[in-house]
Amino acid sequence: MDSSFLIHQAALMALLFGIYYATGKLVIHTGIKVNYTRKIDHFALFFLPFFLDTLFAYPKSLSTRALGLAISICSLGIFVKPIRERSKTISTMFMSFDRPEDRPNTLFWLTTQYIAAAIVIVPLIMCFDFLQKPALVFIPILINGLGDGLAEPIGVRFGRMKYQVRALFSDKLYVRSIEGSLCVFVAGVLSIIAFRDSFTPAQFMAALALIPIGTTLAEAFSPHTWDTPFIYGTAGVLLIGILSFL
């Protein structure tokens, strides 16, 4: 294992935990909504690995990607109730993403979403490598990172056209907005355009026609807090189909 990978992961965990603590303090002391601090955490989780790549570059492979995902999932273990109840610092970090409406399922839904996302994204990486288009795996990642990342704060602040969805293993209804879901559509369009050189003209037009609307619907109908695996899976399957048949 390359030492730069271990340094990268240690720095990532330290920075993420620092951001969780700072945003948790914002929730406790300023009353800012968790809907906003949760998305600050989301963007940190999305952008920090790219930033750290410039400082601690390491050879990328399927094994390092899988191990990185495993470390991220296992890191959530410090937030289990017996640990966070004994640590004010960890309890403060937990507050940054513990939406009141998600209790007592916050950690369960977050952990299972991470696991499901990993189960989806690892085969997609393999498929895009096989198709000799490895860079295209960043399209579903960008759509989720940017589109889903903006969907909740935009929906909370500007959402007027509401609809309801259920959560995993729950009959409780949760509110989303069309305005928020449109963020996924815009992110889909921008992501396809950003990678237009990886497509033939026919593939580009098909991707532009299918993937933004497909991922928007996937986000809209996915269970509460479980957007990521559905966005990954929908974008990935559509891209593989387009590359294979056009």
C-alpha cells in the first residue's frame, strides 16, 4: 500500500471531522438548520478528496477506491450512540448532520446509503474501465455531488412546489420540492457537457436527452436520504447503455 494513500486518507478524515465539529457548533450556537450544515458536510466529502489529490497524489486503482469507500463507511462507527453519548466532541460532530425529522434513524439511513452507494459505484468503475472510458464514472459522481448537494438547501429556501416520499423501512412521509429536484437536472446537463469530448455526437445527444431527466426522476422517487445509490445507478446504467449501443 502506497504511503501517500494512507496520508491522503488520514488527512481526509481529520479535515472531515474538523468540518463536522465546526458545523455542529453552528447548529448548537447559532440555530442554523441542519439541512444546511448537512450539505456543507456533503460538499466537503465531495470536494476534499480532489483537493487532497493535489497534495498527496497516489496511484489510483479499483482497490484503493474500494478501500477508500470502506474507510469512509467505517468512520461512521464513531457516531454510534454509546460512543457519542460519552464524547462531547463526537456528539457535536453528529449534530451537524442529525436532522430532527430523521431521528432515531439518522445514522442507520446514512450508513446504509453509503454502503449501497459503494455497492453501485464499484461495479460502475469496473464497467467504465472495461469500456475504456474510465473518466465517465465522474458523471454520476458529479450529478450526485453537485445536484443532490444543492437540492435540499435550494428546496428548503426556495421550494414552493412540494411532493412527498417515504423513507427506508418507514411509512413516514418526507417533503421534497420540484425546485430542489431541478438542481439534479441542471447538474446532469452540465456534467454531460463537461465530458462531451468522451462521446460521439450521437452518444452526446442521447446522454443529454436521457441522463439529466433520468437522474432527476431517480432522485425524486428514491427513499428519503437514499438518493445517492439511485442517482449513481441510473446515470451509470444509462451511460453504459449509450456507450454500448450507439
